Amino acid sequence: MNNLGRKIRELREKQNLLLRQVAARLEVDTALISKIERGERNASKQQVIDIANFLKANEEELLTLWLADKIKSVIVEEPAIAYQAMKIANKNLKNEERH
């Protein structure tokens, strides 16, 4: 299970909602929501926004978890250089914020 999937399941269960209720609201198959929760399928950015709205969750928090999971899925294949690459990316992002 990934960070986003764990959070979505937690929010859904706190509200006593069934997978099919979330799926119906998003107009997708129940299996898709189940796979997103288990980390077997990546949600689109729009699906994350829609889920956040439906579950009355913090959209920025869910999008942050979504992006963290995406980054992890890319760098997990390159563990030897992942940390250094993330440091460079972080430095570049900070430089862009200044301009």
C-alpha cells in the first residue's frame, strides 16, 4: 500500500463509506478505487482532487501524497543515485522559486 492509498482508505473508513460509494461518485469501477487504495494502480491528478472533494479532505495533502508516491515509483529503480538526484532536483526547485 502506498501513502495516498493508505490515506484514502483511512478517510473513507472514518466516514463509513463503501468503496462502491466512492466509485459511484467518481464514475469509475469499484475495482479501480480498491486498486488505488492498495497501491496497485496510480490515480490521476484529477481523480485525487475528486476524491479529496468527495471525502472532504485536504486537497493539498492528498496531492502531496500522490506526488510523493509518483516520485518514489520512479526513483526506486535507481536506489544508488536516487538521493543525489533528489538533492539536485530540490536545489533546482529552490532556485526557480527565487526567480
